[in-house]
Amino acid sequence: MTDMYTRILATAGGSPWSATALTYAIDLAGRLGVDLHMLTGLVMPAGDGEVTADLANGQVQAALEKAAQELLDEAAELARQAGVTFVAHTVWGDIPAAILQTANTYGCDLIVLGTRRGVGFERQTLGHIAHAVAANAPQSVLVVKRPLAREALLGRRVLVATGHSIWSKYAVEHAIGLAQVMGLEVCVLHVEPQQAQGGGEGATEGKQLLAQAEAWSAAAGIPYEGVLASGAVPEVILETAARKQCRAIILGTRSVSGWDRLALGSIVNAVAARATLPVLIVKPDVSV
């Protein structure tokens, strides 16, 4: 099965959801025995002439750097207490770009981000930073919400959605590998349109995909449950994850270039924006 992570990048941004994601990343790095890179991104505030004068004296910059160092010091202490090896970074500039550049420079193969759970229309989309990173990163991205229900950390299984694409296949392999390393169960879900539920060709293909995932799980020694369902895909994924008491949702999406990199797939975006559970967005290797 797929190799697991060697280095994890997490952000220390000072917000409640960033703190939750950082705690999650420290716990994950400790469980997997890998290095953790912690990043605080700094952006100069736009302002009027008075602020510009302060910037010329370096006062604002010094204040921001001091606050960033305090955040990193707190994060470092949490990592030390967990026995996790870490490296701290402070980077100036556009936050999504800084995250992506740092992850690529230091060979991180997982990025952990926190984002708040929106209300109303905002529930339909990820936050700006999380969306920009998840859409552009060649690495897998784990999106963590706040508050994170205690049962999300105690659940014994992960849910992964399977389909007919190569990136969906890679997500299933990735989920089984992660479950194997962390001692979890895997629930593999295939969602077909309503008309396929009656036993048509689509349902037959879904059963074949679940049988393949079951064989992979058996070879890895992982407890497995397959679920064949029909309906609106994002809604079924979210409902199944809640009903099966999963601790995370794993989804595959393709690695793309050009303008397509500016947006996530509609299903991934809908699930990641609305889920209360952590959502791991897996991208296939460029060689796949």
C-alpha cells in the first residue's frame, strides 16, 4: 500500500481553528513518528501614512515578528511534550504561497490546516487560505475544523469514498495504508446515482470497486466495511461518516495544472466545507 508521510507541515496562526489543527498535527506526527514543520506566516498590514511611518522604523515588523515567535514558542512546547521532532519557520508574504513554498522546500508530504466552520452560505465553501492551499498543493492536505468533537479523535474508523477515477483508487490505497499504520478500521463508500441502485450496470461496477477495496484491506490486515449507496454524493458521504462514527473522511482529487489548479473538485469542496470531521484530501503521485 501507499507509503505514509515523512514530514508534516502545520500552521500556527493564532486562531482557535489553527490551534486545533496544530494540536491534531502534533498528535498525528507523534503517532506516525515523523518530523513536524510548524509555520507562522506574516503579512504587513495595509494602512495610512501613520502606519507607513511606523513600518519605516521597523516597529510594526518587530511587533509582528515578536507575536509570531510567541506563537511558535507555544507550539514548540506542545511538540516537545509530545516527543515530536520539529522545525519552526517564520515566513513573510502571501500566506497560501508561503505554506506551499515551505512544504515544497522541505519535502513535506502532508499539509495540515485549520479552518473555521462557516454559517449560512459560507458553509458551502472553504476558507480562502484552506481552499487556495488544497487546490494548489501537490501534497495531500488535511483540513481540520473547530470545534473538533471529542468522538472524532476517539473513532476507530476512517471513511474513504471510492469511484471510477485513478485518484479515487489512490485515495483508497492511501486510506488503507493510513489505517494500517494507525491501527484503525476502514469504511469504503461508493455512491451511485439513484437509478443505479436497482442493480444496473452502475451498481455492479460499484460492487466490484468495493470488492477490490475489501481485497486490499484483507491483504493489509485491516478491518473493512463496504457501503454501497445512492443519492447526492456530498450528502451521502457526510451522512455515512456520521452514522458510522468515523474519525476522518478521506477523498481523492486529481493533481492539475494551469487554471484548473485554482479550484477544487465540486464534491471535495462541498464535503470539506460542510464536514465537522477532519477531511484528508489526497492527490495521486504525478507518476500515476
